[in-house]
Amino acid sequence: MTKSLRWIIGTTAIAAPRLHLISEFGIDSLKAKVFSPSAIALFLIGISLNLAVALLPLPDILQILGSLFRNVGLIAMGITVIRKPL
């Protein structure tokens, strides 16, 4: 087994459980209708792009776009929480 193949397998083993938790959070949030669907979609798209850039040889600009989408989604979720009445 080559060094790069071992790295890819190791990285995937670390990232896959985290992606599962994040996607589970997104699906459960959509079902609960706590956050706006667009905020959750932005967050999940951003996380997916970040993971893809980490695992595949993609241009670095996609990492920046992924972070942008993820952060805008998190900001939108935060605004939703602040605006909800107690």
C-alpha cells in the first residue's frame, strides 16, 4: 500500500463519521423546522465542499467557497435563534 493511499484511507476514516453527524444534524433540523431550509442547505453545501477539497485534488478556491457557504449558513441559523420568541 502506498503512502498516499494510506493517507486517503486514514483521512476518510476520520472524516466519514463527522460527515455522518453533520448530515444527521441537517436532516433532523429540516424535520424539526427550527431553522430555515436555506440556512441548513448553505451549511451542508459548505461542509460538503470543505470535505471534498480535503479528500480530492480540487482547486483551493473551492475551500474558500465552502467556508463562505458554511459560515453564511451558520450566521443565518444564529439569526433565526435570536429572532425566535422565548
